[in-house]
Amino acid sequence: MASALTEKLSRLVKQVRGQARITESNVQDMLREVRMALLEADVALPVVRDFIARVKDKALGQEVVGSLTPGQALVGIIHRELAATMGEGVADLNLAVQPPAVILMAGLQGAGKTTTTAKLAKWLIERRKKKVLTVSGDVYRPAAIEQLRTVTKQAGAEWFPSTPDQKPLDIARAALDYARKHYVDVLIVDTAGRLAIDEAMMQEIRALHAELKPVETLFVVDAMQGQDAVNTARAFKEALPLTGIVLTKLDGDSRGGAALSVRAVAGAPIKFAGVSEKIDGLELFDAERHAGRILGMGDIVALVEQVTAGVDLQQAQKLAAKVKSGGFDLEDFLEQIRQMKKMGGLSSLLDKLPTQIAAKAGEADLDRAEKDIRRKEGIICAMTPEERRRPEIIKASRKRRIAAGAGVQVQEVNRLLKEFEQMQAMMKKMKGGGLMKMMKRLGGLKGGLPGLPGM
């Protein structure tokens, strides 16, 4: 996420943290570097100027000068001002109206409006327990209506049919009438976009807004657009009373400037962030946590939420009981692989760790690690249930059959079985109360684990 900006700012944060004394000179040097990093990340110039002025004003004030750890105090100021630039805290949806609450999705073609409509529907169903209906008013783009039907089905919401020969206003009126008659809580309207701003599109969306009187008008913008995102935000702000912004493709290797610029220009809070292509890849935007990610501090809260959502608690308790009894088998190993995939895989988890930890973990080629996990899953899936429960029965002929079924060499099957044997041996040591002895052998527990208080 915003990798170039994160890399530069996290390096600066590390340098600043070590400063025993803060002077006007080293504050100026640091701000010059921050300014360059922000401009290279495509943050709008007025936003950069305002941000630098605020940080400078606070950095040279009593808060830092009187601090016992001035370097850390300065990092705290940068973090707070970054969060303030993107909007304080979390801005949730306002659905406090007589149902159906109408949400109008606005933005250019290619920003991800249609998939975001379905993601938002899923979020409303799961988090707010709402009955959701989606409808497409995009009668110009080929297959736009069919695309919305497909992704709405994946989200578990209801879809209202429309055809390219209808007028968007007629579609909207019919969908609203249907929503009222069928006790729908939220109606999400996906509007037409263009490759660039034009007056015809703006007139159409203004007419839809006047007809539907939406409680939320969300501007969907691609986080990888840079300066173009700012220009688009300005045009939509002039045309519509925007209530919120959805930043899509925040998981991309983007410069990250859009997140810092678009809120100031559009004059509306960032409400959601698209963090993956999956249908559940939408999360409430938290400015403070996003600022932490940009500064390379990670987002441990998001990591915990992701793990909690992905882990089957009952399954985890069963596994713990199996480990305790020494009955861990390849079925359990396969289940662990699938649990990790549910959590978004290694790369998704690493993205939320502080930069220094992620960099160390990333040294072991992530792509290769992901492929290795998928290969292991394929090998275990090529085994019979009996073989998974009793790996000791897997001899030469069975290995050849498993390798052929998984599309790998026999050596790969041997490697998996050897790794599994080592894992079982480790589990037995843990079961026998030998975990502390094992940790001592691995690097010494005198005084506690490295980096942690004594255990």
C-alpha cells in the first residue's frame, strides 16, 4: 500500500526517532524530505503546503522542545497531522432515514464503482444486518448490468433488473418503487461513468440525485490515479453534494497521494477503502490507522480483525486439543493452509505489519512462499483420507500416484512428508512440556524472549 511513500517516510521516521535534540535546522531538513516524498507520491501541492505548515508550527512548539524524547514526539506530530489530512477517525454511513436508504455511487469508468457497489452490499448485509438491493443505471457500457448482477449474487444481495434500452431515470424510479414495496433497507444505485469528465454524465447524475434524494452520495476514486484523482474529485464536488469517498485499489503498488489529496479537495470524509479484489475486500477507512501504515508503523488492529474474521474458533479449539493429545495429522495441516488462505494469504498479513518486521519477513521471497503453500495443498488434496490420517502408509507406489495427481515430482511429496514429520516431532515436544527447553535451545530464554519482557 502506497509503497514508495511508505518506504521514504518510514526511513525518515526511523532517523527522527533517534534525535536526542530537536532544532529548527533538523526540523527544516526533515520537512524538506517529507515535502519531496509527498510530491513524488502525487499529493496535491496545496495539500502538501498546508500539511508542512501545520507540522512545522507544532514541531517548533513547546510540545517537542519540552519532551524527554523529542524524536518520538516529532513522529507523533507527523502521524497526527497525516491522519488529520485524511480526516479524523472513522466516518461511518448515515442510514438514519425511513427505509429504503438510497446510496448513489458516483465516479469515472474504471474506478471500480460496480464491484464496490457489490462489496458495499456485502458489508451492509454482514456488518449492519441490512436487506440490500442493487441496481445499475449504466446503460452505456457493454455488460455493465450483467457484471453488477454477477457480483451482487456473490455478495448475497438482491439485484434489480435493468436493460440498456431504458433511461437511467426510469430505472431508478422503478428500483425505488420495488424497494419500498418489498421492505428493502438499502438501495445502492450504480451510475454510469466515462473515461473523462463530460457535461452529459454530470447532468445525468444530477438528475438521478434530484429524483432519488440519496442519504449518501459516495464518490468512488482509484487510489492509483494520483493527480487525476484530485481533478476528478473537484469536478464531482461541483456537480454533487458528496457525503463520502471510497478509495479503491489501495492494495496496489500505488504512489499513495490520492488518499492524502482527495479528502481535502472533495470536502467529504473518506468512508471506505478497497483493500483487495475479493468481494469482502472493503473496510471502513480509519485515518489514524492508515497514517500508521503510510509511516511504516503497520496496522496491528486491522491484522487482528483480519485474523479474527478468517479463523474458525471451533476449528482452532479442535486443533489445540489434537496438538495436546499428539494426534495432529495431514488433515489438520490442510485445514491450517485453508485458514491462511481465508485470511488473505501471507502478503495480505505482511502488509499490515510494521515495515521493519515486514521487510525481514519479506526477505524470504513471498511469491515463492505462496506458491509453495499452494503446492503443499495440492499434494495433500491428491491423497486419500486414509493417507492423510496415517502418513506412515505412504510408500513408493502411493508417492508416485500422489505426485501424478498433484502434478509434481515424487521429491516434492518426500519433502512434504519430511516437513510434516519434523512438525509432528515438534508438536510432541510441546505436548510433553518441552516447549521452554526447546526455546532455550533455539536461542536462550534467559530473561525472556528477545524484544519481550521476561517470561
